[in-house]
Amino acid sequence: MISTKAQRQRNEGVALLMALGYLAAITLFASTFIVSLHRTMDQRNRSYWNQQCMGIAEGGLEKALAELRRSSGAYAGEEDTPLGAGTFSVAVRKDVRHGQYRIVSTGQLRHGARTFARVCIEAEAGLAADGSLREMRWVEVRVK
């Protein structure tokens, strides 16, 4: 027959093992939750930054169109122009057809040397002889 002291020590050992098992399960669930939360926040931040970059790139596109109309097509673009929380760069190439232009506008969000997000919009625009916008279509949007 087992003595009561030995029985109590065995029961205490089982209770300790059960407590450690519960602690391990809670730790596993908590770490899974934290990893999932981190991924969700990271995706939200990337989406927010890409939306901001899209707005900045669109601003660069609008500036290019305004400059093309103002300068009668002599505008060639600009680099790293501040706008809002980021910068935009615009390159304008005149097409072989009269009054047709290909515009590439890139919006970026940076902090120091680190680039958080970059969106590039390529568009084709046609200007009438009086400088008014005849047509415009977006050719491609790239999120980098």
C-alpha cells in the first residue's frame, strides 16, 4: 500500500505538470495572437502608405499637365519635388504625334534613406493646339 506522504508528492507532481501544460498553451495562444496582430498592422500600414503615394503620384501627374499647358509642351519633368508627406518625380516624353505626351509620375514616402512606399503612374495625354487637354488615359500603375 502507498503511504499518504508518497501519494501527496505524486499528486503535487501531477499538479505541477498540469500547470506547466496550461502555461505552455496560454503562451502559444498569446504568441500566435501577437504575430497575427503584427501582420495585420503591417498590412494596414502598407495599404495606407500606398494610398498616400498614389495621391502624391496623381499630384505629380496633375502638375505635369498644368506645366505642359502653361509652357506649350516645353516641360520635361522634375525630380524629388516635396508634396504632402512625400515627394514626386515626373518625366515627360513627347510622342511622335503632335500634341501627344507620355508622362511618368512617381510618388514616394521616405524617412531618411528608407523608402516606405512607391507608386508609379504612366499616362498618355493629348493637348490641343490651344493648350487645352484633349485626352488623357492611364496606361499603367505600379506599386513598388
